[in-house]
Amino acid sequence: MKFKDRRVILTGATGGIGSQIARKLSAAGAKLSLVDRNEQALKTAVNDLGSDHTLGITADITTD
């Protein structure tokens, strides 16, 4: 599957597996929307991956 210029929403983005997936998708050219409960870790991930093509969303998807 090609990810260049595709928008991907990734939940649990700052965890072990999530962060690795985010790195791989970013390297493949995906535009990322990262979702996680940990605001500080999310900010770090967005900065590391490049804020020009990565959006961070602080949320807990287990609650309304």
C-alpha cells in the first residue's frame, strides 16, 4: 500500500508500537493525525515527526 500524501489517523500514537508505526508511516510520506491521551508525549512525537505534516490530537477514545 502506498502512503505518500495519504492522511492516516493513528490512535495510541505515543506507545511503543504506535510510535514505531507513526515513524514508518511518516517515512513513507503519510500525513499523520496522531491521537493519544498523553499530551506531552504527543507534542514530542509531533515535533519529532515534523509538525508540517503531522497533527496531534489529545483525546481518550474510551470516553465520550
